Amino acid sequence: MTDRQPLNSRLSERGADVERHWAELASRRRMYSLLGLFALLGATAGSLWFANETNAGKFFDRLPYFFDFFRDFVPKDGFEIFRALFDLPSPYDNGSFEYNYPEGRHYLTQDVYLPEYFFKMIETLNIALFSTVISAIVAFFLAFFAARNLMPNSWVRNAVRRLFEVLRAFPEVVVAGFFLAILSLGPLPAIAAVSLHTVGALGKLFFEVIENADMKAEEGLRAAGANWIERVWFGIVPQVLPNLASYALLRLEINVRASTIIGAVGGGGIGELLRLSISQNHEAKTLAIVLLLLLTIIAVDQLSAWLRERLVGAQAFRTA
Amino acid sequence: MQTVMNRPHLEEIALRYGEVLRITDRRKYRMPLLVLGVVAYFIASWWFFSIGTVLSRANWSIAGSYLAQWVSYEVRPEFRIGADGTMTLNYGRHSPLGDHPTPDWVVTETEKRQKSQPAPGAASPTPALAAPAGGFMAPEKPAAPAASSTTAAAAAEQTVITHAEVTYDSGTRMILDPGRVTVDHRGETLVIALAGGRAEPVGTLPTWAEQKRPGEKIVLSYGLTGWAEVSADRVVARNRFFGWANFFFDTNSPFFGKPYTEVIGLILSGERLDPKQSNLSLAWNNICYNAEWQHLDVWTKLLQTIVMAFAGTLFACLIAFPLAFVAARNITRSVVLNQVTKRFFDFLRSVDMLIWALFFTRAFGPGPLAGMSAIFFTDTGTLGKLYSEALENIDDRQREGVRSVGASPVAVQRYGVLPQVTPVFASQALYFWESNTRSATVIGAVGAGGIGLKLWEAIRTNSNWHNVAYMVVLLLIVVFIFDTISSALRTRLINRSPA
């Protein structure tokens, strides 16, 4: 780069022209990059200022107290977490809600019980699983109507695509809140919220997979006189099913998190317990829930990754 | 070349590729078993969530009414019926028509009456309400403003309504006379006699009317156009109109109730309504601080949500970028460093965004800082994982080429690695920016700032569904805009990349 000058002098006139043009383009490109960088910096600074200005506590005022949170959440002793997790009686029990671990037990038989947090975690997991299964089925049937290669009618195709987009973009909180108003408290509002969103998200992924399917099998079936349903069922579905299942599993991972969050805003499950215990400063309970959530999410991620790798091989796993 | 398959040919192929054509038990029963499993799971979940009982207890008529409130509003003229059968009219405190409404679908005949009972106490007699002399039909002045209907006992003389007609639409009308309410709806006529503290229908009730116990309140549902309640001492009409009421100017604004042409005329060249400021700034102020819609607050909260997603993703991207180089095993040749960074990413990712949000809400107080930090922490983990995987998948020949000419380690990364991964990195960052705009709404509802909390509060009142609809529309617009920008940028980035 530094020896451009001597190089330039050795160039012919046309060569020098090209060189000059290149230098011009390069400098313009550098200028655009710089402008973009400045715009990004400006936007970031503006964003930070705005966020800080509209926040309840200011960043630099709050920073010294930042670690108070950790101090508030140190349990009385290390075993307290496990007592809270497994609903064992606590030696610090003073009748308050903070240490009433055994009261949450769900008795399956006379003496076998499921600890409260495990029960709630199962509920949250089941919300995620149920929503994923139901929306995967709905999205599966709708996706064929959105794929360009299978649905020549552009009206139907675009209608289904817009439906997916709206379902995807519609805020989950609103769906949850609306069903909460009608159905009262319980897991159903969370299921409705997570499912509707998942239909939109999976529908988009599904129809893209279907559009990328190899059409040779379908052509063969068409030549043999198969109707639309037969062509789809025998020509397309066998190719795309592993990919669709892999996407559904990926979505299951996301939905476990989503149903936890929806739970925190009133959908039941472990999310609600976590929000309550954090807001009430129940240190051992909070830590027990966080530990349980962390382990569950890691386990679900690992399981789903393993299943996906078996379904579609290592390559699709990269595009997570 | 044989194009038609016949049986011997088919059997010959079957003999050659037996493995492919043989249908194993596993293949035969796989699909039915899967379907059976899903059905069994649904039944189990039906029991687990007790879906049946919840659905049967649900209040579906409320659902319809809530949905209607998203795009419509009600005006509620309420007629209180005195002992002598005369009525007073009241539109409620927060009527969308303002304090002194005179809608043309309510027609009243009024009369001045001496109050039968004297004013309680020695309250000084207030001047009688100025009613037009012999004023029939819709009076210019209110027959009974909200406050006076309860306190007018002090007045010696009172204007009362002796006949009223409420027209809902061409097929639905209620006529109120002393002691009698006549309702026309869908070609049917129902007469309700009001006497002795009882409301009794004359004849049988049509399908659109309902009375729980004889003599008590009768509820008349007119479908989308509204409904009404008729009882012996009062008749409440609820007339439903499509649209959002008072979207720009609330009832306290001087611009309220004026047609748009007049408002624009006032803003452009009218006399100052408020001597302290121009009409334009007054109008803008009135719109921003509209009490019903709270435009300025909604916009601020929406901007918070956008900012949370933007700054959170940007910082996550900046931190994940160098760490990903440490985590990628083909770039940093130290198993310990690789593993430590990767487990760190896993930790950030697996502690849910919800936990981070609740945690930072405690630390910084409710507001966008909490949401921004939550997105930052979670996405540092996710982006770090994706980036390090992208780095591990790069083509090694470019690095070798740069290294072979004796470049320094930094130059090797800059010219051998970065050109390959930058489009992927940027594309993933854009994708997360877009998806975080959505998730920022949800974590906002737990207190992490932005429009989520405002939305959640509006939902929980169960009566501000029009505000919910407004915020949802704004959010959908923002998401669609970002979706378009991000996918356009991503397509450009990916198409330019060599891969």
C-alpha cells in the first residue's frame, strides 16, 4: 500500500487512469463508512441518553448500589437453596412465606410428593410443548398454501403469508392479557399467546423449506396423474419433514423461554413464582428457581440439539 | 429405452434394490404411531390443563364485547325516571361527546315542572336552569348536565323530560314515555310497562331481550349497534359507534368537536384561541396531552422499546465480536480459553431474558436501562455462540494465504478472516435487532420499561381496549418497518458475500 507512488509512476496512462478511478472509489467508500459510523455513534449516544433520561433510576446514581442485589440474595446457608428446591422444612422457619417450603408440596400419593417448583416447571415445559405441537400442526397445513411452488393462486398465497406475518408480529402480551380477561388465571392464556406467535414463526420457516424442496418427485407424480394432495403428501412431505421437525424443535427451545416470560406476566407456571419471589426478596426461593430454570433450559437445549442433529445431520444445526 | 413399466421389469428392479423397496415394520407403523402419540398427548394435556372446565367457565359474550371495544366506542345516555314518570338525562362523567352533549340521535321533549318536594336544608335557591321557553325537540342547552341531575334538588323549578326517542340505527329505536318504554328492533316491537317499581314486558319477550327475574332489569341487545338496560327507575342506552373517539382532541380541548376543515383553517389562519401561543402549538399540545389517548406518553414508551432493542443488540454485538475470536477453536489455540468463553456464552444465554430483566429492574429501577441490559446480556451469549460457530466454519485457505506472506497475527484476522464473516455477523446482528424489538415488548411488561408495561396496564383495566388497539397498531407498524429494513439489508449483505 505504501509503495503506490513508485508503482503509479511505472504505469501507463490508461493504467494510471484506472488507478486514479480506484482511489476515488476507495475514498468515497471510506467516506461512506465513516459517515455510517458517525450515524451509528450518534444513534447510540442518543439512545443511551434517552434511556437513561427516561429510566426510573439513573445509571450512574444506581451503579454504586448495583451489587446490593447480590447481597440481598445471599441465602442463610448453602443448603437453604436445596431445601427450597425440594420443599424440605427449613430451620429458619418463622411462619412467614419466606421459609414455608413444605407448604408447596404436590402429593402424588400418601408420602410421595412433587416439589412445588418442579411441578411449576413441568407446567411451564408442558405449556411450551403443547403450544409447539399444536402450532406445528397448524403451521404445517397452512404452509403448503403459502409456498410459491405448490400454490399458484397468488391471492391465497399472499393471504396466508400476511396471516403469518401478523401472527408473528402481534405482541404476545396482548394475546395473553386478552385471554386472561376472558378465561381468568391459568395456563390457557399462556398457551394461546405462545401458540399464535409460534404458528406465525413456524409457518414462515416451513413455507421457505417447502419452496426450496426438490420438485422432481412432484413432477413425476404429476406425470402419473396424481392430484394435488397426493403430490404434496408423497412428493414433498417426505423430503421436508426432517427439516420441519428440526425447526419445530428449535422453536420448542424458544417457547420454553417464552412461556416462562408469559408466566411472569400472569400466565402461571414458574415465571410467576420467580417474579413474586424476586419482588418479595425471598433469597433461597429465588436462587432455587433460577437454578432450576438454568438447568432445565440447558437440558432442553442439549436434548433438542441432539435430536436435531439426528434428524438433519450436522449442517442444519449450524444455522441455529 | 423402456419408458413403460411392466410387471416383470418392476419385479426385476425390486430384486435388484430389495433394500429400498422393502417396507419394514418400522416404516409401516411409524406414521400411525406418531399420530396416536400426538393424540394421546393432547388428551393428557387436556386433563393436565383442565382445558374443558376452563373453556366452559369462560365468559364468551364478554370476549365479543371486548373485541368490539378495540375499534368502537359507546355513548351512554342514562335516563333516570322520577316517581311521577318524568325523566332526567345524563351522559356520564367521561362521555366521549364532551360535557354537554346534544347528539341528534337523542330527541327529547322537555317541560318545566315545579319540584314536588322542597330543597333539603336551607340551601339558597339556585336560579332555574335556563331552558328555552317551550323548548321542544333537542334543546340547545343541556336538559340536565351531569352535576345538576343529583344536586338539582335545590332548584325550585326543574326542567324534566316527558318524552324521549333514542335512535340507534334505521331498524332500532327506543321511545320513552312516562310509565312506558317502546322498543322497535328488527321489525319487532316490545312494549315495557314501568309501574310500581317494576318493569314488566307487555306480551312475550323477543329473543333479543332478556329478563332474569320478573319485574327486574330487562337487558336488550341490539347486536353491534349497542344495547340497553331498562328497569323501573332508569333506562340506560348504550349506543355503539365504529371508530376511535376523540383521537386527536379530547373533550377539554378548544378544538374538540370541530370538523377537520375548521381545525386546519384555525391552525393556518385563525385567531389565537389561546393568546399565549399560536394555534398550531396549541393543537400540537392538545394532541400530545390528549387525556384519553396519551399520545406523547405512548410515543415515548414506544421509542424506549425501540431504543432498548437497538442499544442492547448493538452492545451485545460489540462484546460478542472479540469474545467469539477467543471462543473459536481454530483461531485461539487454547482449549481452556475456548471452553471458558463458550461456557460463559452458554450461561448468559441460558439464564433467561426474563431473569435478567427482573434482576436489572431491581438494580436500575423500572425503565429502559433494565430492558436494555437484559437484552445485552442474553444476546451477548446468543450472538457469541453464533459468531464463534461462524468463525469455526470459515475457509482456512484465505488465512493461510495471508499468513504465508508473513502477515502479523492481527493482519491475518483482518484480511484472512473478517471479510468472510462480516456479512454473516452483520446479518445475524440485524436479525436479532429485529426480533428483540418484539421481545422488548414482552419483558417490558415485567417492568423493564418501554411500551410493554403501558400495554399491560391498559389490558389489565379490561376497559381500555381501544388504547390497546392503538398501541398494537403502532407496534405492528414499527415491527413491519424494521422487518423490511433488516431483511433488505440482510439480502444485500448475503448476496455480496462470496459464500
